[in-house]
Amino acid sequence: MLSNLLKIVKDTVVAPVGRLATGVSVSLGLADTVLETGKDYFLAADSVSVTELVFQATIHTVKVMTDNLANVLHIFTQVFNENSETLNWAWRHRTEFFTFLIDLAGAVEFSKSDKSDYNEWYMTSTKNIYAIVYQLQRLILSLVSLLANKDKSSVENLDMNTVLHTDFKHGIALPPTTTAKLNAPEEKWLFLNGICGEYQWLELGCNKLRDRFKKEITGIFNRSDGIIWDLIECAGERNEKNKRSLLQLTKSSMDAQNVLKKELVDALWPNTNGKAAHQVVMIAHSQGCLILRLVLQKILDEYKAKAQRDDLINRLNIFTFGNPGLDWKTKDGSESLHRYTKLTEHFANKEDFVAKLGILNSYDFDQRGYLNDHVFISECKGHWFGSQYSLSKDDYYLGENSMFLNN
């Protein structure tokens, strides 16, 4: 496994950095650091060393990029332009942001005692180790991409696409969906992952939902472009007042939107050879909630017949976790999206920074389209769907009122 991991890092970090050497002041020592650190720590092959690799490589990345941070800040300025509310909020909560990053990695401590199949940081799982390495690679590549695009006039011209060769198998792209199989053909259950999306963790989330609800789950892959860019997208899409649609600019987000829309439309209104699902259950986590909101708005724009609206109201069920959106409204902001579904519920950990960026930014849920009686808050912290978001009604305030968790 060690040799494979080192080859992956070399192919997807050394080569891109080398190609940028003529246009961007990025030290090739970064790649050497990643390789040497990786070699030392993966030889130990335990959870502590893997975690240390992530921390050390990230620290070295920041050190190498220090002289170019002004260029990165220019991109941030473009993202937050005409959205001073988000920028001011982020600045006021900067301490919580760094705590959030620590909490993400802090799930490793939790993993030592929790050998759950759904824990993203359970380090005896080879799939988890690979997923963490892929996330580290995407982090580095996203920083390199930001620096390479430093002279672009606006954020819309950014080329952000941290594709790895591991996103392909035998030269063919990984399928856009994965299924946790179970016999339950009359209902269609869909799951869309959030930030730090890796295929391994999408499968983990699907398995968690399948085992909890005893339903077959189709997972829709929302590939990460590295945690930094994922968070930029979340910040730039908090509400519909912000016209900069970053989620409609990156290939990974657009791919997820297109697949999600097709899956929902096919389940609700199949072609002549298909059979409509009696109930459609859509579950989204984190950034996936923002993608889902965009897709629902598109569906409402395109499917306006009374029979189609009735189908939505009678058959579509929506459940979100750690939603970073400030509102849950139609495109023009006049109505709650709840109006066009049979049931919608939202779940959030009280100490989840991404949720605080959006749904928990304030508690005037009704005004923002969330509806007070349909928001359930846990005292837990953290943002990982597998290891930190509970599917038990007992872990949420008034969770006994949740139709979803009483399923």
C-alpha cells in the first residue's frame, strides 16, 4: 500500500507543480516534503502517523505559499465582492473557523474508540486512508490552481478542477452514482455528499443510511476540489441575493447538479418504459444542500404543470444535514421550498461551523424558509456525516417530532 500511495502523491502533486514552475513561484520542495513525510509516516501505518502526515504536509504547504498569499486573497476578494455580510460574518467567527478545522481532524480521536463502518477517520480502513491522502492532494492542487490564476480578472474565470488519476479506473471516469443495495424498489432514496467529497466516503454515507433505514440508497458523487475551495463555494452560495454562482462554475459541482437533476426527474416522471417511484426521499449533507437547492429551483422553473407540482407535493421528501445555506427559498426568494415538497426536515449539530455559516446563522427559521418546526438541532459538534451526524431522534432537541428519524 505504501508504494501505491507514494506513486499517487508523486503523479498528482509533483507533476502539476512542475508544470507551473515557469509561471508561479511555487517550490518543488513542497512535493519533496509531502513524499518524504509520507514515506516516514506511512511506514508506521497507524492512525497517529497518518494524522500527523496530514497536519505536517498542510503546514509545509502554507509555508511554501506564504509569499503568494496576496494573490490568494485577491481571489477571496472576488468571491466576497457584493457580499459584505458573509465576509463580516466570517471575520467575526474566525476563531470558530479554525476550531472547526481542528474538529474535522479531531474526529481521529473519536475514531480510536469508534470502530464503526461509517467513521471516516477509522484508520484501519484502507479506503479511509486513501480518501485522506486524496483530500490532501486536492488541497495542494487547489492552492496551486489559485496561484496559477492570480492574474485572472474575476473569480468567474478561475480554472478550478482538482482531478486526480484515481478519479478514473482503467482510463474511465468513476460512475457518477453508487448504490448501497437492498430490496426496496417502490421508493427511491438518494444521497448527495458535501465538502471533502471522496468516492470512498460517499459509499460510507450510503451504507450508513441503508443500514439505519433498511432502504436501498443511490449516492450521487459531489467530488471535492479541496477543502479550501469547497468552503469558498459554500461561502459564495449562502443565499440567492449573491449572484455569483460558484457552484455553476466548477466542473465537479456542475456534474453533481446534472446527475442529481436527472435522478430526481427520472424518479418522479420516468419515460414510458420506466416506473415512477411511489415516494422519493432526497438526503443531502453540507455543500450538497446548496447543490440540491439549485436543482430544486431549476425543477420548479422547468416543471410548472399542475400535475407535476402535485407530484412534488405528494411524493418528494427532502432531508438536509449541516446545511450551509442562509435560506431555503425559491429562486426569487418569495416562497419557502417546503411548499413544493411532501415533507422537508433539516438537521444540524450545534457546534458545526458549516451549519453556523448557514442554517444556524440565526434562529429566525420561518423568515428564511426553513420553518421552525422542521429544524432539529443536536448538541453535538463536528461536520462529518459518517462519524459526527447522528441518525437517532434521541440526539436532537424535540427529535421525537421528526418524521424522518421516526422512520
